[in-house]
Amino acid sequence: MQKIKSLMTRQGLKSPQGDIHDLSPLENFRIPTKEELRELREQPTDPQAQQEIINSIEEVYFSNDSFDVVKYELEKLPPVLSLQELEEYRDKLKQQQAAVSKKVADLILEKQPAYVKELERVTSLQTGLQLAAVICTNGRRHLNIAKEGFTQASLGLLANQRKRQLLMGLLKSLRTIKTLQQTDVRLSEMLEEEDYPGAIQLCLECQKAASTFKHYSCISELNSKLQDTLEQIEEQLDVALSKICKNFDISHYTKVQQAYRLLGKTQTAMDQLHMHFTQAIHNTVFQVVLGYVELCAGNTDTKFQKLQYKDLCMHITSDSYIPCLADLCKALWEVMLSYYRTMEWHEKCDCDASASPSGRQWLSLFETNIEMKYVNEIDGSNTMGGEETNFDRSYVKKKLEHGLSRIWQDVQLKVKTYLLGTDMSNFKYDDFIFVLDIISRLMQVGEEFCGSKSEVLQESVRKQSVNYFKNYHRTRLEELRMFLENETWELCPVKSSFSILQLHEFKFMAQSRSPSVSPSKQPASEIERTVTLFEQYCNGGNPFEIPASNKDDETEDVLASNGYESDEQEKSAYQEYDSDSDVPEELKRDYVDEQTGDAPVKSVSRETLRSKKRSDYCLNKVNAPILTNTTLNVIRLVGKYMQMMNILKPIAFDVIHFMSQLFDYYLYAVYTFFGRNDTFESTGLGLSSSRLRTTLNRIQESLIDVEMSSDATGTLTGTEERKEKVPSPHLSHLVVLTSGSTLYGLAERVVATESLVFLAEQFEFLQPHLDTVMPPAKKPFLQQFYSQTVSTASELRKPIYWIVAAKAIDYEQMLHLMANVKWDVKEIMSQHNIYVDSLLKEFEQFNRRLSEVSKKVRIPLPVSNILWEHCIRLANRTLVEGYANVKKCSNEGRALMQLDFQQFLMKLEKLTDIRPIPDKEFVETYIKAYYLTENDMERWIKEHREYSTKQLNNLVNVCLGSHINKKARQKLVAAIDDIDRPKR
């Protein structure tokens, strides 16, 4: 039924559900008889009606052949049967059966031509088979005839020939086996010659050859022996690989890599190599430290060998610490250099590695005896191995790059353990600097090795450095206090060409700051700087070699013999005042103010200075820097601090902070010794600027231990803050500041003050270098230090030299002489008063004493200018004070005041080159105020607040006393009080 449904589908007929299933032909379908077929053909057919009948057939009838139609129909019957309904249903089924039968009949008739054609093909096939049977029969008959034609002798000849060929093949196999048996001797020779690639290749080829003859019983024993030999070769190969870690040899490593490549274990070799490098680092550092520990212990006790590396480091003595560290870094350098050269080999030489020719030569003895199939297998395996080469190289490259950081991390941890195993706080400075230099070089190696910033090393060195530096700085501050308290402030004679770069402590800066490199040499130096340590020492040498100390290189030629560098310079010092053609540019810059007079009085011309040389008190000495032994020691100390900072930049802030404390303490000492005088500071003349006062207060609060200074017993409280402070220094009793003949210690004051200025100039010179190493977050501290402390050094000149100016001239005597002058004269006088001559004599005596002092110490032009300015300013203010003490004064008396002052100015201008005369307007304006009217006086008082209340009241009482009434006088006095109130 399924086939019938298929035929119906091909003809365009579809079942109601679209799927076709077979009906049981026994139960549901019978073949119509001829009469029924005839009846079917004779019945008028309506294709559409017929198709509708077929479509009305239930789907279950098309399910499959096992479908029970009778059972299905019986089960469908209702409980109550109706004959009429049964007959109607039977007629319906008959119609469906008739439609299906007619459709089947139509299809059979339609396929009749095809059936006939297929029957003809079957008949033709039957004929062909019969012909083939005839041919086979004939073939068998001819074979029987050929079999009967051969003789017994012919067959025997063929059998012997075949046997001969088999025996010849056997002979070749036996010769090959004999050769294989002899390979054991050759393999041993190759291993002794360290020809690992040849040995492995020979062993592998022998194994492949042996597999060809595995049907011989003797070969099984040879196979096991070759396998044992191969394992032995791998063990020796691993030992050879470990030797690479300490002493890299290109040819040796090439053989090892070729051998591993033949084994197909390139990746395993890399894993083993990194394990060997790690082990080499551990063994190397342990053996180095153990050797020094046993050497210092003086015995061969094995107890040290059982210690851990960390515990072993704690047994290193301070004497052997540096040599052990140097040897430790040397050994680690060799390991890292081997790793570097290993990477270099894989980058350059990996592609050229090939099989050893010695193995090929030995193989040629039996290679021709092996079947061609075996040779082809070898060539094919080599081709397949080439496909894995790129993958292996990529793996090796990544493994080596990843191993860089691992190797360096191991090195850092070993050195860190060594560094922290010993307390270096009591090391000598040079020894500690040497340790830092070694570690700095090691960190440079690490940066070139893998680009690491060596955080582990930096942190460990920073801990040791901060600990060491705090103790060192505390000791140096105490030494500085001792130097200052024993300093007699005498000039330390140095050459005019002196520069801090000439000092041994600053040698490290001279090389980096040298500006005199010719352009032709600069490219070479730049190229040299780009060469890494690995490139520089790749073929020999070690960056951690301790150089032999050469004392000749450490000598310094900075001191002058007796103040003059030579007799010629002594003579030429008087010849040309402003001749500075042979003075170095650096000194021209540092002392341009002293030579040209640009500051503080910028209006003085060179011509004036040439014509009036008497005010320059530096001609009798070469224009050399003014400094003391203490100043030089501070500069050297700064150089040592900078050495440490240059080597270990992470502690740059701590070092610069301690450097600033050195300068602070020196400045505070100079001020305390020579500038502190409450009497003169209360004059209100602004001798100490607010910035200077702020700086001095800051230094006193942060650095000076006031309690310690005032405590005679010197007991300490033990607090951390007190530990960081230093007692205030005391001036040496050898320094006398009370003698008028020496201008109250002017020579000592000049040396102290100008040495401080010189020290400030050196700090200014070092500022660019300090700025480059200072961390960005801490740079505001450096800027504040320079702007508020270093720049205030020159400001100390005013309060220090003011004390000399205030004592050098007897201003009280001048006031006494002025008080005896009668100012209410009735006629104009042509002769000045005697107090003017007395004051000028005081100035002349001051000038002589100044000249005498200048014979001991060169007095720079700014210093002499400040001294003269202070004296003239004090003299002019004394004049005003004297005029303010006048009880009665006439117009002629006012003219006498002007005459006296003009006489004083005329004589004074011959003694000094200062122009304009300081406070000249201060006196002239006060004298002219005597001529003012009442209205002008009130306005004048409000405009001139620089005068004291006493001086203004004198103008009102003496000048306008009899010309104004009481009310007007009270008004002017009230105006004066209003001016004076803010001052109070």
C-alpha cells in the first residue's frame, strides 16, 4: 500500500495529511478481478471527484503493513448497531476501495512500456553471463596446458636463485648489526669530546636502525643498551647545561642546544636552564659568603655550612663586609652575564645550529646497509621536525624574556638579605659610600638587564642609608658646633681660582659638568655613554672590580702659600684695579659686585673708582674667596652628602634636608656671634628684614636646642625631638669684639659674614643639581629653602656691620658738642662749628682703622660700602637728633645748621666714594622745615613720618613757638600724636 501511495504522490496526488503509509494488502486491499477492472474502466470517471474520495480515506489506512484494518473498523462500531448506518458506511468504504483500485489500475497501465523495456535488459544480461562462462572455461584449460609444460629443473633453478638473494640480504644485515654493536665505543669517545649532538644523533640513528632488525634476538639486548646510553647522555647533557650558568661558552652552548634539539626537548632544556640559573644564584652567594665567614672565623668548622643563607650573612664582620659584597656582586654579575649571552645566542645563532658532522661520518659506515625505506623515514621525520622549530623558538624567546625578571628578583633578594644582615650605622663614611656605589652599580645592571627599577634593593638600601645618615648627620652637626666654638674666624688662604669642583668630595660633579668638551669629541662621548655594561664587559672584565686607591689623584691644590698665589700676582694686584682678563668666568660672576661696585650703589662709575681707589680695601690681597677652615669643612661635608644623594636618589630629600640644616646652623652661628644686639635692633631702622627674622626664628625653633644651651649641666630629656636638635654654639673666648683699635672685631666679622655669603653662593651654584635629584613632591621645600634661607645670607651684613658702625664713631660726644652750640645768633656766621671737625676726625680715624684691618683681611667693596653707609646714616641721624635738642634757634642759627652740614658733606665726600650720601635728604629736609609756616607745617608733619615725635615737637615749639597761638600749637601737637599712635 505504501508503494501505491508513492506512485500516487509522483503523479501529483496527495494524502489528506501529506504522509503516505502502507495498508495491509491481506486485510484491507484485494486485487480487483478483470471484470471489476473492466467495470472500473467503463465507469465514467471524474478525476476531481475521485481525488476527493481518495482524500477522504482516513490517514490510519496509510500507516504500515502491520495495521489491522478489521480490528480497527470493528472497534469503531457504536454500542448500538444500526443496519442502515452500517450499509451506508459499507457503501462509503466500497467507493473508497473502488477509487483506489481504479487509480492503481491506471498507474499499472501507465507503467506497462517501462516494464517491457526492463524485461529486455534482463534478457540481454543473461546472454552476457553465458559468454563469460565460456571464456573462463577456456582460460582454465590453457592454464592446465602451461602447468604441464614446466620441468622440475627449471623450478629448482629459480628456488636456488631466490635463496642466494636472501643470503646476501642476511649478510648485509649481519654487517650492519656488527657496526651497531661497535657504536658503544664511539659513543663513549664522543661524550669525552663533549660532542653531545653527534653522540645523540648516532644513538638515535642506531635505535632506528635496530628497530629495522628487531626480528633478530641479539638486537633486543642492543636496544636496551642504547636506551641506557641515551639516558646517560641526557644526564651528562644536563650537567653540561648547568655549566653555562657561570661561564657561558658559545661553542659549548651550541653543542648543548643542538643535542636537545635532536632529542626533541628544546622546551625541556629551557625549563632546566632556568632551574639551573636559580640554583646557580643560590649556590654562588652561599659559597661566597661562607668563604668569608669561615675565613674570619679562622677555622674549618662545618657548623657554618649548615646555616641558612640569612643566618650566615649575620656572621660577616665589618672588615670583610665590603670585599664580600664586591665578590658577591662579581659572582652574580657572571651569572647575569651568562644569561644575557644566552639570550644573545638565541637571537643571533639559533638559526645556524645544525647536526654534528662527526655523527654523520660514523653513520655512513652502516647507513648504506639500511633499507631505502628507513632512509626515507629519516628524511621525512626531519621535515616534520622543521615544522616544530618555529614553535620552539617562540617558546624559548618568551621563556627567556620572562626569566629576566625572575633572575633579577632572585639576585635582589639575595643582595637584600646580605645588606640587611649587618648594621652599617658605625661604618666609615668612605666605606658606606663605597657600599652605596656598588649597590648603585648593581641597580644599573638590573635596569639594563630587565628594565627593573630595583624596588627591593632601593628599599633595603634606603633603610640602611636613612639609619646611617641620621647618625652620621647628628655626629657632623656636633662636630660643626665644636668647630664653630673653636673657630677664631681667621682667613683660610685659598687661591683666587678656587672652586668647590676642585675638592675631592666634588670630583663626581666635575666630570658631569665639564663645559670645555670640544664639539669634535662630543659625539664620541655620547656614543660611549650609550654603551651598556653588558656590552662593555661582555668579552671580559667586571664592573664590580675594586680599583686600587690612588692617593695622587686625590690631592687638592686649592690653598695659597701666604695669601698670594705668586709674587707676580702680588705686584699686579696694585697695577690695574678692574683688570679681570685672567680671572675665570665663574669667579667673575661670583665677585662682580666686589670689582665693579654694581651693588649696592649702582650709580658709581668705573672712572670714579679708578680715580678714587682709597675706598677699596681689597687691593692689598689677591681677589680670593673669603672663607674659614670651618667653611671649607662645611663645603666638604656638603660634597659628601651630595655623593650619597647622587648614588642613592631615593633618600635625596633626607640628604637635602640635612644639608639645609648645615647651612641653617652656620647662618645661625654667625648671627648669634656677630649680629645679635637687641639695643641696635630696636632702633627701627629695618636692619633685619622680616624674611631674615622669620628664618632665624624658624632655625631656632626647629634646630636649636634652647634648653640644652641654657642648661649648665647639659642633661637631656631623651625625647626624639631633642635628639634632632643641636645646642646653640658659643663664641670662642679667643675672639675679641670689644676693642676699638680693631674696629670691634671687624676682621673676624668680615671673615664670618663673607664666608657665609660665599657658602650661600656655593649653595646657589649647586641648586640646579639638587633640583634634578629632588623628588617632584618635595621640590617646594627646596625652593623655600633657597628663597627664604640661602638668599638671606647677604642680609646679615647689615645687622653685623651696623654694630661696628655704631661703636666706631662717638656719636654721644657729637651730641654733647652740639648741645654747647648757641643757635640763636643774630648774624650770619661764615665759620662752621667745632662739632663738625670733631665728627670728621672720627671718620678719618675710622678710615685709618679700616685700612689697618684691610691689611689682615680683604674687605670687599660691598662690605666697605655698607660700613660707610651705616656710619654716615648714624651720623646724619645724630645731627638731626642734635638739632632736635635745640631750645632756641634764630634764622641765622638755621643758616648755621646748613653751613655746618654742607661743610660736613664736602669733607665727607673726599673720604668715601658712596654716592649719593645716605640720609642726606633726611637732614636737609629737617633743617628746611624751620622755614615753614603754620599751614605748611601741618601738611609737612603728615607727609614726613620718618621723624620721631620728639623731633617733630621740637619743630613746632622752636620754629613756630612765638608765631602761633596756643590753639594752633595744640592742633599741630595733636597731628604729631596721630602719627605716633600707630607706631606705638
